[in-house]
Amino acid sequence: MKRPLSAGAGGLALALCLAVSSIAPMARAQSTPEPIVAAPGAFSVEDTSIGDMLANPAARAVLEKDMPALIAYPGLDLIVAMTLRQISVYPETQLDEAKLTAIQKDLDAASK
């Protein structure tokens, strides 16, 4: 005896829904990384503008050490209102989570 086509299609639809719902959390996790927490009183890769970091000698020294290409970037004046997290979406910045975390550790140390 043949099963009705609608039952088979319903099962397929349910399987696809389950597959998509199990993939969606992974996709969201990759697109929105956990914020990197700064030490109290330290500049933040998440919240401090690049301009504010450049205006502070200790934070500027961290950027000069960790991101010399940023300091030499000809369009620097166009991104001074942005944070390091905000510019990290551009592949040419080479700012991945590991690099942002390392910069944050250096900013934390510089604030002491």
C-alpha cells in the first residue's frame, strides 16, 4: 500500500526544519562573536574609538606595536570614529578574534 504523498512531503518538511534549526545557532555564533571584556579603566577594542586610542600615548603605543599598518593607513582619518571591533569586519585589517584579544590584553596592561 502506498503512503499518501502529503505524508512523505510533511516528513521531509519536518526534517528540513529540524536541520535548519540546528544549523542556525551555529551560524549566529560565527557571525556575532562574544564581546572582549576590557579591564576596569582600560581602553576597549569593543567600545573605544580608534581616535581616542591614538590621542592617548599608552594606547597609541599599543596600536603602533600591534597594528603598525593601521597607523600608516592613508585613510586613517576616515575611520577614527570607529572601534577596532567595527573595522575587524574588513578582511584587509587582519583583525581576527585572536588578534583583537591580544590587543585587548596589551591595552589592559598599558592601563596599569
